[in-house]
Amino acid sequence: MKNKFTKAILTIAMGSALLISCKPKNSGDAVSGDAAQKAYVAPGKYDEFYNFVSGGFSGQLSVYGLPSGRLFRVIPVFSVDPEKGYGYNEETKPMLNTSHGFVPWDDLHHTEMSQTNGEVDGRWVFGNANNTPRIARIDLKTFTTKEIIEIPNSAGNHSSPFITENTEYVVAGTRFSVPADNSDGDVPINTYKKNFKGHLSFVKVGKEGQMDIAFQIQCPGVNFDLSHAGKGKSHGWFFFSCYNTEQANTLLEVNASQRDKDFIMAVNWKKAEEYIKAGKGKLTPTKYAHNVYNESTHTATSEIKTQVLILDSKELKDICYMIPCPKSPHGCDVDPTGEYIVGSGKLAALIPVFSFDKLQNAIKNKQFEGEYDGIPVVKYEAALHGEVQKPGLGPLHTEFDGKGNAYTTFFVSSEVVKWDIKSLKVLDRVPTYYSVGHLCIPGGDSKKPFGKYLIAYNKITKDRYLPTGPELAQSAQIFDISGDKMQLILDFPTIGEPHYAQAAPADLIRNNGQLKFYKLEDNKHPFVTKGEKDTKVVRNGKRVDVYMTCIRSHFAPDNIEGIKMGDEVYFHITNLEQDWDVPHGFAIKGASTAELLIMPGETSTLKWNPDRVGMFPFYCTDFCSALHQEMQGYIRVSPTGSNVPISFSVGTNLPAPTQK
Amino acid sequence: MYKLSLFIAVGLLFVSCGKKEQSGDDFSKPTTEEATATKADPSTYDPNRGEGKYDKVDLGATLDQAMAAEGEKVAGVKCTSCHKITDERLVGPGWHGVTSRHQPQWIMNFITNPDPMINKDPKVQAQLEICLVRMPNQGLNDTEARSILEYMRKIDGVK
């Protein structure tokens, strides 16, 4: 009886899933009985994968566990974060410096984990800033942003931060073409075709992760959308999707959708390296910021660089080749073998799959149909492996499971479609709720995917969660893809707007030498205080430096007098704890910055300009012990010209016996 | 009968899944260091020795002045925010007399490995009721811990 009932339910569910596969309406339909069990991670147990999810217009990177969907941490990257003091304390302010000055916000779209031999290696995650073009490197031992490099000659760094298989390069392709930095940008907008250029940047990544722009390739003025590196046999090549090959400068919605085919641009970066060695690069003036956080001084520095090496794709004919690709391609994804390049024409009703071997033959035999702005255009059929017919509407992104299957998201028809890379046959499809953009399979764009889960990142969640006013949560959905059929097992809301995400086995990261605290003996901060005996308050004109320490549960000093109106006070606070998970916070009344959140062994600085005469309390903001609520102090602010001397103490400034 | 065997088969599936998860990758288990720190049998706890890696500490007949000076330096960074060298309590108890209250191995174990001893040692638990703050692990290495012990001996009048 029960069996029959289950079967009936299943039939109904499958039937309705089929019916609604084009436009799912009912949120509950796609879930089957054992979903909860598959996504359940018991209290106290660890997740199987880390999931690093772009925070979109929040500018940050969020870290979730898979398959539970539990949020562990939001790592500040391109936006200030008062919770962690990021961008507010003196040490991290330089991280957000650019050629435009301090920029407190950006839009982090894509994430890419570092790789060795084409496999995710658990060292770093890179993220792109889509508005003021930059690339950030996040260290996975500390889960903090360690480096940010600005990308010159660019606007809207979208096809980024994708990497080569040994993390030799992380790339940046400009979404907007613009006049080059060293040319006059004060030109009529409708001179786009003449004056606007698209630059691709190859940023070298050193052994310790340090980034440096090796060269840029100047290309025709189009919109570069997404990219992926070749791997295995295609290592040495990079592939970029291009749209707006119409070179429109207004109403792109219509004017950039005219042509039947735009392009995937194949870039031979090994060839480009040869040209750089041969001195073909032109050193060109520009201006960009390079910001590095130093782990031993706990302080970031920002340097403005003034030139960049540029190769001209028109002059150097054998670096770049255009492959025609239907209708404004978006995703540009390379399968684990490196042989197949999937172009997702977002307005097309098919998915073209190109063959790297065929592309090489076509280039060798000059099977070109002409040139686009000086760049050879390979014949479509000559590079084509085949087309996936009628896969769905609005293909966007593809990831791989390492078992010969590809999974493509469809925004318009709101579904994920599984297909066989070689035979190009559609094998399965599941609806998403709703309008999926990106997707992630752990290691899914590397040589070694872990094809157990697929996460779809959705743009629309109307009716999915309890309403929260006009703005609703964006969300992720986890599918079990270990069987033939994809199975929805969990929904979870995300911060900001999730674009790309990456995931890796938990052990790879938690066993990478996670930092538990900063060693006091290695702390080289210029204002470190190693022990309470060294605490002091030093006046130098209007500048007052407070060398303060904290430990469970008091600050030293915790009574400070002699501060005057007009002073600029710097609290340099060293957390003397040497154990995991014991940060202290610091907040002072009326401060126009944010709190400090000081990790064990770390020194952090808050700048404060007292705005009135009086008594200013400060306290620890991060619950640290049973006496946390006692962890507090006072600062007395006197008028300008007052003769109250500087004094500071802890535990000695006791009331006089006769005091009223 | 059929139903019964189906039930068993399903049951087996569950069991085998569960086993696989436990014996396979250890992503579902907490780290080993945390496990050993809390799982030791309290009945085997030796309140004279404490818990940690030190069984016996060789003390010199006289004070090693250089080592004690080094210990004073380390203590200045990591200890004296909370401990006075008199018998007066600050956050934690004053250090004066500590080397006569405890065996040297107890002190070495406690200052390098405080957490399990705070959970088990009767004297430490009595202190915790007074101080209310668990002594933090300050990440002392062997040399630092030994030099602090020498400094404590100096405070207690060893020449």
C-alpha cells in the first residue's frame, strides 16, 4: 500500500516536473524523499567540501560547507567590512587603494582557486572586481585578502580571474572596451570603432602568490565576457568569449545582438611570452595600484605603478584567432581533457562545442574565412566538434564531472542540463528555482572534478523563502549528481548575488597549515607592544600614539588622561593571546570608523579624532571570557590648551580616600 | 517474507552507507588533537604530575641566572598581564611560592597544556572558582616554558 502510494507520488512529481521543466512554478515539486538525509551534516560533524562563493555586489567572498549549505565566513575583499575593521583600520586601508584613490566598494563576480598540474591545490582563491578593474588573492591559510592588483587600460574586469593549470597566470579581460589609458579619452562616444580598444591582461603569479602584470594584449574594441585556460593538450592557450562584435556604443540590448555569430577568441599565450622575450612588447605609460598585505608587519602597503608592457594583436598575427560562435557567447568552458571548448551563446538555441585538435589543424592549414579587425577568423565548421541541439533556452555556463559529462545552466528556461561531451546527447535536465546563472561542481573547471555535487546559483527566488520586503534573497541549490539523474537535495540563501563559485575537498584546505594565531615573537608591526610593561602613550605634537595590549579580560592601559581636542589619536592594540579562537574587539564611543577585531598575536590600529570634551569609554566587542563585560576603560578628553598631562595606567588609578 | 527481506536489504544499505562514511575520509570527524585532549580517563589523572608531556624536570642545585633572565623576558610578553610576581592575585594567582605549591613537572605541564588540566585538576578548578578566567594557552615552546620555571624559582628565592 505504502509502496503504491510512493510510486503514485513519484509519478505525479516526475510528471509535473516534466510539465513545468520550461518554466517551473511550484517550488516543492523537484524534491524527493531522501534529500534531507543527503544534505544533512550532523551537529559537530564537518562538511565534505568548502564552497567559495562570489558575493557579487556585496564585493565579498562567502565560504559555505557542502553539502550542508552552512555559512562559515564572509571574507572581505573589495568592500569595507566594519565587522572586521577591514578598510577601516590603518593596516588594511591601503588594500582598497586604486589609481582613483580609496574605493570602498566593488562587485566581485568570479572566483578561481589556484591549481597545480590542473588540480585544485588549496592555496589561494582569486576574485575579480568588476567595476574598478582589479584582481584579489585570498590566502586560504588565514582566509584573508592578501593582495589586490588594479588592471589598467580596462573597464569592467569581467572575464577574470581565470588561471592556467599551474597558476602561471591569472587573466583579466575588459568587459567594456575603452580608449587606452595613454590616449585621449575625451572623444565623442560614437567614435567607438576608431578609438576604443579591448585589453587582455596576463598577470604573473609567483611562488608565494605575488601578482605582477606580465603583459597586456591590445585587441579590437569588443566586449570580453568570460574565459578559461586550456589544460593538458591545450595548455598554453586561453579562450575568451566576445560579444558586441557589432561594436555598438548605445542600446546594446538591441544593437549588440545583430550578428548571427560573435566569437570565441583563442589566445596562444606561450607565443605571446615568446614575443615578450623577443622584445616585441611596448612599454606604455599608465597608472595602477598594487596592494600587498605583509603578514609579519600585519600591514598593507599600496604602490602606484606607472607602465605596462603591451603586445598588439593586429601586428603579431599568430597570437590571437577568432572562432565564430553563435549569438553573444557568455560562458567559455574547457573540459577536463583540454580537448573541448564549450561556447554558450546566451541568445542561441544550441551549444557549439569546439575541438582543440581541429582548431590547431585549421590554424595550420589556414582554414580562415577572413579577418576581424586584423585578427584571422577560423572557419566555424573547421574548429567545430559538434552542436548540442535543442538543449534549452539561454545557455550560460558549463562545468564538468570528470566522467565525460557536461552540465550547462539555462537562464531563460531555468534549468540545468546534463549532456555527453562526445556524443552531444542530452542525458538529463532538472528545473531550478529560478533563472539559474552560474553553477559549480567541486573542481568542475579543473582537470580533476569531484563529480558528487552540483550547485546552481539562482538569480530569482520569488516565492522560495519567507518574503523580506522588495529585495529577496538570492540562492543556491545543491544537486546530487553521483547517479544518472540529478537530484535536488537542498536550497540555501546566499549573501549578495552569487556568480561563479569554486569548491574543493575539505581536507585539502583544513590540512593546508591553517594559521591559528599570529606568533608574538614574529610580530614585526612598527607599533607592536610585546607585554604590558611596554605599554605607553606618546605625544608628538597633535599626534598621540597609544601602545595598548589586551588579554582576557582587560586592556592595558585602561585609564588614559591628557588627550586634548584637536589631537589625532592612534590606538595600536596588540592582542597578547597565543591561542586559537581568542580575538578581542575594540570600540570607542563616537569613533567615525569601525571596531577593531584583533586576532591573537596581531596588532591593529584605530585612528580617532575626539569631537568633544568629555569622557569616552571603550570596551571589548568580542565575547572573550566570563569577565568580558568587565573588559573596558576610559579616556578623558580635555579642551585644547588644557594643562592635564598625559597619564596612563591599569589597576593603579584608584580613588583618593577623601574624594567626594 | 518478501517484505521482511526487503526491509533487511534496505537496512543493510543504510548500515553500509554509515560504515563507509565513518571509515572513509575523515571529513566528518573532528581533528585528533581535540579528541585526545578531552577523552582521557579522569581516573588516571595524577594531580602531582598534571597532564602533558613532562614526566620529570631536572632542576639544578643552584639557579641558572641566564635562563631565569630569559624567562623574565618571555613572561613579560606572555604572562605578566595576568600574574604578579608577589602573592597578590591579578587576573590569575600571584607567582610567589608557586614552586613550593607544585612539582616542577606539574608547572611545566600546566603552562604548556592548560586546557585539559583546567578540566581535571582539583587545585586548578578551585582557582578557577576564584579567578573565573580560564588560563589561556600562550603557545610556549619547551625552552620558553623551562626558562619561565627558572624565573619562578628565582622569584621564590633560589640562588
